[in-house]
Amino acid sequence: MKLSEIVSILNAKLLVGEDQLNKEFTRCGASDLMSDILAGLSDDSVLLTGLTTIQTIRTAIVAGVRVVIFVRGKTPPDDVIDMARDEDIPLMSTPYSMFVSCGRLHANGMTGLSGTR
């Protein structure tokens, strides 16, 4: 699924990554616990989270996450946006809850991970 489709499906506001709207993504995961992200997501995944701290971007870098989506209409502080821009990681904010966001993406063909790497 293209990043532009994710933006549309989630009625999201793109904060960073306008130049990556044609990139394709197939898997996503969701958590507010960054330890779960490090243990479960794989390279080139999409992360849905309500955690808007700089640690989210640091975790995304280590885990190989390529898109971060903030749920429940959350918008990160400027330092988070700046770091994501520097690391070339698209950021967006969706008004939907984490549950609804995951459901909408899954209904449109995005898969999760099986729990194993």
C-alpha cells in the first residue's frame, strides 16, 4: 500500500514525508510500548502509536520502522518532527484510535506480523 493510500485511509495529516507518498508498505504494528516495537516489528514496517516523544523516533530508527503514525489526533513536539525529517521517516497524525486505525489498514490489505521475526 502506498503512503498516499495510508494517508487517505486514515484521514491523516502528513507531518513529514511529502516526498515519499509513492513508497510502498505492506506490514504494520501498533504499540505504545517501545520495547514491543523493538521485539516485534521488522524493517520497512509502519508503526501506529500514541507515544509522541523523541524515543519513538529513536526506536523506529533501531527497529527499521519507515513510517510513524500517531493515533487519537496526537501531534508530536517540534523536536520529534525535526528528528523524523532528519532521519527521513514520514510522520502523520490520524484522528482514529489505535484499534480503528489498525482495522482500517487491515481491511485495505495491510498485514501485521505473526509475532516471530
